[in-house]
Amino acid sequence: MKVCIAEKPSVAREIAAVLGATQRHDGYMEGNGYQVTWTYGHLCTLKEPHEYNERWKAWRMSEIPMIPEKFGIRVMDDEGVQKQFKVIEKLFNEADEIINCGDAGQEGEVIQRWVMQCAKCRKPVKRLWISSLTEEAIKEGFNNLYDSSKFDTLFAAGCARAIGDWLLGINATRLYTIKYGNGKGVLSVGRVQTPTLALVVKRQKEIDNFVPQPYWELKTVYRNATFSVKQGRFDKKEDAEKALQDIEGKEFEVTSVEKKNGKELAPRLFDLTSLQVECNKRFGYSAEKTLQIIQSLYEKKLATYPRVDTTYLPNDIYPKVPQILAGITPYQKFTEPLKGVKLRKDSTVFNDKKVTDHHAIIPTGKFFNNFTPDEKWVYDLIVRRFIAVFYPDCKVANTVVEGKSADVEFRVSGKVILEPGWRVLFPNDKAEKKDDEAEVLPDFTEGEKGPHTPSLAEKMTQPPKYYSEASLLRAMETAGKTVDDEELRDLMKENGIGRPSTRAAIIETLFKRNYIVRDKKRIVATKTGIALIDTIENELLKSATLTGMWEKKMRDIEHGNYSMETFMGELKTMVQDVSSEVKNSQGKKIDI
């Protein structure tokens, strides 16, 4: 008998239906030589401190750092979990082979293998690795099962992450709570949540400490086009007023007209972070809500696996594109022009080297009209992005016009869309427009002259913008660096803090701890959150850059390029250093 173990009952039902395991039992389904059972996400977890050492049950400074010689796992203390685990344990003991059908990612690997370890499973194990739950994908996956050992480094990276979070989180949280908590509550410190909080606090302080400075903008209107002074703003009022006096009553002369035809590529396909960013901008959805919606679309077989960090597709998807396009029938208006023609295949979309465990989020090509309203909006985003990458580029004419009055030089730029190309999928959609799009300009001729209307405006410099969930997700992805360029952002993802699948939960944790609060779309640091970051002296605990470097090491473990033992050694040294540092520090108590 082959025993398949899925991560959720709903996924188990899909797999069982394809395999012909139709007989229902308590905790599993059976048939056609298969038994299909399931977990409920995490059935097993790392042991609590007191399970290693009874003295570690009490929160005492003298017992820190708590570093077990060897980490252990246990089944979670939940009646339903315990019951399901016994079913799984029995099936494993009687099985000839185990097929791990957990979610195809780091967390899914850890969840299932920990269950196998707790059940003392000694049977051969195969791995199902699929990116969608369609019948075709499941059948293809079972026809191409992998040996479990292929994913040993993925499991090692997942264990390193879990143990790292345990070691740092439990020790640092107890340290700061005992030292600075004032006996009123817990000060939670974590490997990812604390650097994320530090980003928000740093921005908050920049805003709070910002002192507005006046500046002056000189503009002039010539033939209904608004020209700005070429040198930029004036910092001194007298300089601005002199320039205004110089040009008043003088003619305006066009000194150069530069026209260039260009093209704009379609927006990139979605990874999880970019989808969360887009949904926050458009619909105000939290990162957690977007993750729940796309996970539901995945389980409904409408979209591919969501917890991904790449915007690329592998080359073997390309032959399947016509079938996918044909299946999304509500979008026939846009897919019809692509029928019977050779579909474009750009390296910005198809690139095997940019794809690791999974590819970008795309529609599966199956369509079932069983959406919630929120799911419909998110599905629409995914489908339009997917279709757009096979459309022609948007052709534009960029125009830069320079002119002068007296000796003051001015400039204006504009853009005209010549052929919309992929933009037909986003009619009147400002969210898909580029930031540098400008007004449509009259047809200027070099050397022409005429009257103009100058104006001088006093303005004030503005503080940095508060983080929104969208911008905070981007900051986590790039370890706090402000990066607009897609290619550069791809390069920085390996050093981002957290993983796409966990960033939403980290942000939600900070809200629950009352370290940050929502003010409409703005994220604001609370007094407690600011005080906690001010109290933490160790830079590694709160530095997005340094934490991002650690994140890369865990990715290197996953790829077999770094030793888990080396990483754990570094981690233990850090915990010891932090413990010594906090014990000897002289900070103020924090009001929680």
C-alpha cells in the first residue's frame, strides 16, 4: 500500500479523486492501492524550553542563554491533532511506501518530514512536486515522483530557519522582557520581526524629526504647455524673484525639440510579494488577506502555487500557453488575437535560471465561476498580467522640449502613446501607468518665439512618506533599500528579510503586539515599538541588511552551498553575545 500525506484535507481530497481513492475512512481515504491522509498544517513543532531542561520553565536571567545540545520535535498539544497523528502513524507503519504530497516549498517540506520523524517512519519516501492542483498537474506529478533525498537541503534550510527563530526569539524575548519589561508584559523580539519593526521606527523618526524648509518653483506657460526651470528649485527667495524679474515681459524661445520613439514592456508576472503590493495599492488589502485570497484561488485550481519569489516562467511552460489561454474563457476578447499566431517568448518572462522551486503566479487555464468578490478582483489581476506578456510592446513617442527667456532655461517633457499594445488589457488604468508619464505636448518647432506667462510659487519640503503595507513589503524584500528597478530588485531578493510566504504574518504579528498600528493606509510605530527598538543595542537584531545576509545563508543551505552546522554555530555565538550584552546593559524600563 502506498500512503500519500497531504498538508490539508482539501488537497488530500483532490489527490484522492485523481488516484481513485474513493473509500472514506476516519482520517484518510483509500482505493486503487493508495491511502491518502493529511495534516492540518503544523502537526509537530519544536519542543518548548522546559522539555529540554525543567529549570528553563521559569523566566530567569541566570538561565539565559538556553541552548539545547540537540533540538527535538513533538506532536502539538491539541486533541484533534493528536487523533490525526495516530491515524497517520498507523498508516505509516503498515505502508510499503510513503509519498510526501505536502506543499511544494520549504515550509511544506518541514511540516511533513517532522510528522514522519515523530512517527518514526522508516519506509521509502517519494516526493510529489506540483505547482497547481488541476487533474493534469496531479497526474503529471505522480508520473514523475522524485526521491525524497532530492529535497534534503530544502528540509535542512527549513530546520535552520525554525531552530534559528526558536533560539533567537525565545532567548531575546526573555532577555528583554526580564530586563526592560517592567513586569507588565512580554517584549517580543524576533529574527525577522525586529528588523521589520526597526524599518518602521526609523521612518517614523525621520518623519517626526523632519523640519520643513521653504523653496521656490519658477514655471512658465507657453502655448498651453507648462515649462519648469531647468536648474530645479530655488533655495533662496531673492534668487527666484530675480529670475522672475529677468523674464517678465520677455519672449520665450524654443531652443531644442527632441523626439524619440520608444517602447514599454508589459508589467512583470506576479510573485507573491508583488501581488500583495499591487492588491494593497489597488484595493487596500492587507498582505495577509491577499495571501489568503490567492491560496484559495490555488486550492480552487484557478491559479498556480502562490508562495513564490520569482516573476519568471520555465521554458517548459511555453508549449502549454495556448491551452492556458484557451481555458480562461471570460477573457476571450483578449485571447482571440493570440490564436493561431506564434506567441512571443521574451527572456523577461521565460528564463529557467530565474526559476527555483516554483514559477511565477499564473492562471491554470481552468475556469470555474465560483469566486468570492475579492477572489474575482485578484484573479483578474493575475490573468491580465499573464495575457499582457504575449501582447506587443506599447509604442510611445517621447518628446523633450527646452526653451529660454532671457538667460533662464526651461524644460518640459511629454509622451504620446502611438500603439497601445499590451495596454489594451488595462484601459484607463492608472495603476499600470509608468510614473514618468507626462502630458501630451503641442507640436513645437525649434527657434519659435512668443509670449509666455511665468509664475513663482513658494513651497515647503515634505517629510518622507509613512510606510504602507505595500511599501513595507518592498522594503522587506530589498532589506530596506529603495529600489524601483525590477532587475535590481530581483538581484536583491536573496538578501531580503523573511520569505514571501512569511512576510504577511510578520507584519500581522507586529500589529498584534501593538508595536505598529494602521492609520488608514499608513503604518505608524507606537511608543512601545519605538521604545523597544531604542532599547536594543545589538545591530544584528534590528538591522535589515545584516538579517538579510543571514536570510541568504539559509537560501545557500537550501541550494547546498552552505553548511547548516556552520550556520547553527554562528547563530549560537550570536545568542551568547546578545545575552551577555543585554545582561550588562543599563537601559530604561519600557512601559508596555
